[in-house]
Amino acid sequence: MKKIIVTGSSSGFGLLTVKTLAAKGHTVYATMRNIQTKNSGTAQQLLDWAKTNNADVKVLELDVTSDASVQETISRIAAETNGQIDVLINNAGNLVDGFLESLSTQQVEWLFQVHVFGVDRMNKAVLPYMHKRNSGLLITITSGLSRLHLPYLGAYSAAKAAADTLAETLQHELQKTGIDSVVVQPGAYPGTDLIKNRVEPDYPEAEKSYGEFAAKVKTGIGNLFAPTPQNSDATEVAVLINNIIDTPAKQRKTWFPIGLGAGMPFIEGINDSTGGFSDTLQSALGMKN
């Protein structure tokens, strides 16, 4: 069984993934912020669930935006596992939506701190341990919005696109090692807490300049995340992650879009084109084989 770290485990995909993987017999380090305050109830409920289900779950404090927090927690895990870190699942996320003009630079920076710098920070913390074993898997949860860019979600999409690029680049750079880096691109799952925990724009008055168009966009985006009878259960994302882990190293695809409905063929087409062109160029430059 594997030693697995999941960031952003207090809700949504993270919490579902922790339970799914732990139920399969893996040791799962469920990391989150504020386990002594805001998330204390969630942390205890998760530990109670683990005890009831005879699952090996350890809840640890971790803030992906802090160098000190990441280093302290990863060092603690490595000490406990004798350096065995098999899988890192970069799931921690946040949402600030709104017209780009209505978001403060600090809000855009916050999105990038979590989704981009946080992912980079976590990857760099675990990779030395994976290199020592020449084995490991990095899974980054991005979004279908890393490929599809809509009004009102521009800053979020930009952060997810950057995280997607980091993960893809690592897959290329790690091709001669026993380590994989893959991307999961979920669609809109109303069952997660992304919308409930969204943060309002700092400058909402800026939307007045967009007139009736602003109202149409906000309604449209609201419909994108609205529950319908056709919505899939978010647990399928956790099941996909489990299947990726079970796939042998170097036999995994780079991208795994899921829950995108009619948009699936378009996202898959972009992924295939991007990967194909990169492979062709690398071969032409003598980087492949």
C-alpha cells in the first residue's frame, strides 16, 4: 500500500479522495489549514470516520502558501515513513470570481499563491524523496477551465492554466525517471464547496461599466454550477484518481478530463494537440530518446 499526501482535504474533491484512497488500504495524509480552529470539526469527523472504517488516515496542518508550513509537514511525514512518499495530490483550491476589472491585484495574487505557487512548493518538497526511490506520482487537480476561458472566471482560469502547465512540464522533465506528473481536469460539480466558499470581488462597482452584459454573464456562470439531474457525483473524480494511482508508472496519460459533458471532446482535442505538438518539437530538438 502507498503513502499518499492530499492537500485541501477539508472538503470537496480532497475529502472524497482521502476517504476513497484510505478505504482501498492506503495510508493517507489528509492535510488542511486551521485544524485547531475553523476545520477542527471536519478534522475530527474525518478521524472518527477512519476509526470506524479501520482506515489509516492522518490529519495534519498544512498551508500550501507557506514555505515553513510545507517544509515542516513534509519533513514530518518523511520521518514517519522513512522517506517513502508515493503520491502527492495537489488539490488545495480557492475561488475568486468576477470581471477582471473588479478583482484587486491582491485577490488575483491569492489565487496564484494557492493554485500555482502552492503546487510548485509542494512538488519541490516531495520530489527529492521520490528521486531517492526513483518512484512517485504527482497528481495536480486543475479544471476544464484551464482550457476553456470564460468571462467572470478569467483569473481562476489563468491560475488553473498555469498549474496545468507546471504539471505538464514536469511530466516531460521526469520522463527518464520513475516519477509521473499528471493532470486531472474536472468540470463543474455542484456537490463540491467551490461556489459556497467563493470570495466576492474587492471592486464590485467596476461591473457597472459593463451594463446589462454583466448581469447576463453572472446568470450564465451561475447556471454553469447549478445542480441539475444530469450532474455527476463528485465521487467519480476520487475514483478516477484511485485508477490513476493503480496504473503502472510511465503508462499514464498526462491529462484526465472528467465531468465536462458536451465539452469533453473539445478539451480532449486541445490536450491531444498540445501533447502531440510538444512531443514532435522535443523529438526535433533531440530531447526524446
